[in-house]
Amino acid sequence: MSAPGAAPRTGRPHAVWALPGVLFFAFFAVAPMVLAFLLSFTEWNGLGDPRPVGLANWRRLLDDPRLTQSLWLTVLLTVVSWAFQTVVALLLGVWAAGRQRNRAILSAVFFVPFLLSSTAIALLFYALLDPNFGIVQKDTLGSSSGAFLAIVFVGGWQFIPFHTLIYQGGARQIPPVLYQAAAIDGAGRYRRFVSVTLPQLRHTVTTSSVLMVVGSLTYFETVLILTQGGPGTDTAILPYLMYEAGFKSYDFGYASAIASFLVAAATALSLLLVRLSGFGAMRSVREGM
């Protein structure tokens, strides 16, 4: 018991409070990944019992001529989407960090696309890009470059608001004294952005980038509805290749091998980003504070 008149002690929350979240993550994330990994060593068409085949699916994955193209398209989509979304979201987030009322209203409007489902957005843009009835009187989805850029734009239109919100929160945490000191030194708006805002948002960029990379590697609905991997196989990224193997060819063992490969690639890239950025060390960027 605490002494009379003493302030009540507040310790760390008990580990039991994390139990619901841990169980949810284990049941809906870890367990499916483990089952998919085990299924990758079997042959199964969705009926009956899976038949063990050892490393046959993994050898087939490495020998699949479509893997190189799909892997290249996936990497290209990830890099282009990251560059497009990061630049726009960063600029919008820093702008929205202002306290003016009009910025708050516009920030709320900008966030609306993120509230819509990926399927609804893909269907909307599929209608808008229809060469006969859409607003663009050109077969954009019929060309390789047009289809790829359409996927990048639609993905950015949906997810830029979310990353804008992340950058807005990060920009509002920057101490105003840093801007005041820069202004005293004669720094203009551009110099303050480069020398103060960007260094202070370094960890925010890392967080946003990890989410973008993982999201781009698992991008699927928009590709399925907009292009169906076409024209030809020019937008058949790895998640779509997994869909074809599992739900068109009913080869769930091979589809599980592709899924396991995607999980491993996304995890490795995320850890690499955290490692290279120094985010894991949690070093402070508030120099002089």
C-alpha cells in the first residue's frame, strides 16, 4: 500500500491487455501464412486431401518463364508507386499541417478516396477509362504503358490520402523553434523545407515507405478489374500470377508457393528499409532540442 497522501502508482499495463490483439493477429495473419507455406509443399486442387510433393512447386516456381516478367513488373510497380505516392503525399501532408481552416476542410476532402473500397475504385476508373463511353476517348488500358500507368495512378489516388495523413501528423510534431531559427539565419521557404522539414520527417518517410512497399507487393484488386493482367501479360504481377494459379488452374500448392515467396520478399524489403534508414535505432532527429 502507498503511504497516506502519496500519489497513486501507475505502472506499465499488464500483458493481458495485449492478448486480444495477439490472438487476432495469430489467428488471421500468422496461421494462414504458416498453412500457405505448408501447402506449398503439396499438390492440391481444392478437393480431397493435399498430396505431398516436396520441393516440386518451388522448383517449378524458379523454372517458370513467367516468374521473371512478373517479378520485374512487381518491382517496377513498387518503385514507381513509391516515387509517385511519396512525392505527392509528402507535399500535401506538409501543406495540410498548417492550422488554417481551409486546409483542414480540404484535408478531409482529400481523405475521402481512402474510405472507398479498392474494388469500387477500380470499377469507377474502369468505366472512366472505357474508350467508348468513358471520359478518355482512347484505349488507355489496351496499351502496355497506358495500362501500367493507369494502375499506378489509381493506386495513388486511393492511398495518397492515407500517407498524406501520416506526413501531416509528422509535420505537426516538428518544433516551431527550428523554423524560427532558420528564418533568423535568412532561410527562405524552400531552404526551410529542405534543411528542416525533410530531415525531421526522415522516420516518417521510412514508416510510409514500408507501408507502400508491402501494399504494392500485394496489389491485386485493381489489376484484376482494370487489366486482368493484360494486355497479354504486360501487367501480370506476382499477386495476379498467384490468382491465376489458384483460382483459374486450381493449383493451390503452386499458388501457395508464390504467396510464400511474396511474404518473404515483402518482409525482407521492409527489414532492409528499416535497417538502411536507421529507424530501428530510434535515433532522435530533434537536434538541439
